[in-house]
Amino acid sequence: MVRSVNGEGAPGRVVVLGGSGSVGRQVCETFAARGWEVLAVARRWAPHLEPYPFAPLDVTATEPRRVAELLSRARAVVNAAGGWGDTTEEMTYSHIRLVDRLLEGLASASGRPRLVHVGSVHEYGPVPYGTLLTEDVDPAPVTPYARAKLATSRAVLSAAREHGIDAVVLRAANMSGPYPPQESFLAALVARIHRALETGDTLELSVADARRDFVDVRDVADAVERAARAPVGGQVINIGRGEALPIGSLVEWLIEAAAFPHDRIKHLDQEVRSKGGDWTRLDIRRARERLGWRPRIAPRESIRAMWLASAETA
């Protein structure tokens, strides 16, 4: 059973860092639906943040005192900030320095809110085909993004272990569902399909021969809210479907959702290089046992929701 961190069962304020992003917008919506007072934080405002109080803030460039003030009335804080990047410098600023500043602020914040840090399956690095990724697997990331994400997760866990910060790390699988980050291959494919539909051009596809764990971003937001209330401080918890889905199936479901004509699709026999390895499958037993969580949105439904959301904003 998931219990409240305040021992009373009543939600309080949650501060969502990265509220304007793909994960953050779903986190804000989920917390609000469950009675939390949501404060969204991001460098820039976005229209979907209209229902919530908003603080325009670059946490990395903010004094720890100001961060502490922002968090002092909160019961929980969610770190869903930071995006993809190709350089170590980009990742250091948007991930590592941000988390360092956040932890400094938390150390002096009154009330000591629970920190839910959204990590990534990419922290584990490439693994052999068939591997079941438990939380005890020794991470070996190979990309700047993955190394930065692992560094932040380790910093959070160290702060929990050595300095009494109340924090949990959720290692999330690849995500699908509405409003994916622009850097993702699914978002790029959505954009290409829209262009081909508008122009009548042929859609050329090179599909990786890979299988990866994909989970709907709304299911991730559900896990985040549960982790804000459950007695799981100091832990790492995998959040995924526990399945290794063929990338080709995701592509097919997206084409189906878009009703794209099959006679205008050309499959290219080209090698596709993956930044995240050819196989991921998360062991999600800990999430079931300690959060009472399980994925509820089927992959095909998730992909359809992603297309419908893109069609609304196109």
C-alpha cells in the first residue's frame, strides 16, 4: 500500500522542475488530478502550464538560497528537467550542475520535501540481447546523455545516503505517448509523416533491428506521483513495461494511426545506428512491490495517442 510521506494521506505542494517538458507536463497533470498543489518550474513558460502557478527559473544558474526558498513549502519535488544533447558540456550544464544546485537547495530547505528524480534506462548502457535489467545491474553508459544521467542519479543517491536527503530515483524506460521530446526518434518520425501527408511524397524508412522497453509517459507520471508518497527513500526503481518491443512494431503502429498509404512507403536497406543499444528490457518487480504500480496503457494505444496529440497541434 502506498502511504503519504506526511503520514496524513493528504497531498501538499509539489514543485515540478521541467514542467514545460514532455515528462513534466504529464507529471503536473497527474499530481493536480490527485489533489496536489502544483508549482511548475521551467526556464520558459508553455501554454499547457496555464492551469498551474509557474516560476520561470533556470535552476542551474540560481543561488542555492533561492532554490531552498522555492522548495521550502513543498511536500515533494520532481526533477523532470534536462533534455537530450550531443556534447558533454551540454549535458553537464542541463543535468549534472542542475542536480548539484537542486541538492544544495534541498539541504537547507525547511520541511525537507521528498525528491523524485526521473532517471533513464540509458544509464545502464548497452547490454547483451536477452538481458533482464534489474536495479542491481552495474551501469556502463556510453553516450554523454547516459553518462550525465547516471552521474545525477548517483549524486541523488549519495545525498540520500550521506546527507539525509529524502530522495528516490526512478529509472524510466524509453517513453511513448502524447507530446514526445523533439529529440526522440518517434517525434522525428511523426514530423516526417506529417510532412509526407501534406506534400504527397514517399515516406522512406530505415528501421533499426532492435527491441526496446517502451512505456507510456502517462504511466511514468503515475509512478512519479506514487513515489512521492511511498516509503522508498534512497532507492532505485525501474519504470517500464518489462517487455522488449520490436522497433518495427512501433513504426507500424504509428503508420497505422496516421492512416498513411502503404503504397507511398519505401523501406531502405540501410544500417541504423542506435545510441541506446539494440536491446532493453527492465525488471519492474520492485515498482509493483514498493509503489503498487504497473503499466496500464498498451503500447499500440500509446502510439495512437502520440499521433492524435500531434495532429491536434500540427
